[in-house]
Amino acid sequence: MDNLFFLEAKCKKCGKVFYPRYDLGADDSWVLTYGQKELPVGQKAAGAGGPGFNISKRRTGPQYKCPWCGNTDFVHCGRCGKITCHESGSENFTCAHCGNSGKITGTISGDDMKGMVKSSGSGQ
Ligand SMILES: [Zn+2]
Ligand SMILES: [Zn+2]
């Protein structure tokens, strides 16, 4: 198993793609370390579904932020399933992929990325 992986996300403010990076920490939990504008050569993004192995233990590192706008959080869209950067603490969310918007519901939990924060989806 690799000791790092990348997700693929979009910046809410400018719509550009970036790659949240997780590193396996010394305590065996996955740490969200950096938002990178480009993938390193040879790396593939795992996509919004997660990397396919157990990442139930995870946390966000203090240095993590969106590389385009500096947002320190991201949200998993309840409609299209993709990830968009997000201001930490803000209740309202707009998906940069499909335009879905609404209040954030739920929390990030579970063994994969499927249980992440979702939008209730008032747009249609
Ligand atoms: Zn951003
Ligand atoms: Zn969406």
C-alpha cells in the first residue's frame, strides 16, 4: 500500500482543478497535508470515491489549504459526488462541478469518502 494518495477537487472561486494530498502519519492515520495544483509525475488522483482502501482514520493537517484561494476545507457534493474547496465554518455550499447549492448536511466519516459532508441540494 502506498503511503500517500491524491483526490481530485475543484476550486469554488476560480473553478480550477487541484489535488488534495493525504500522507500516512506516524500514528497510522491519514493526514490531509497539502492542496497541490499538479500531480507529481506517475501519480494518479483517486477521485472523489477515495483510494479504495481503509482511510477511516484521518485528520486535516494545519498546513492544508486550497492552492488557488486558500480555503481550508472541502465538501463532497451530494448530487455529482465530486469535491469542491470550501471556507471552513461556512454553512452554505455551491458545487464547482455541477452548480448544486444548499446547506451542508452530514459529517465526514466512514471507511471511504462516501460519507463526507453533502449538500442537501436545493438547486435543480
Ligand atoms: Zn479554492
Ligand atoms: Zn456537484
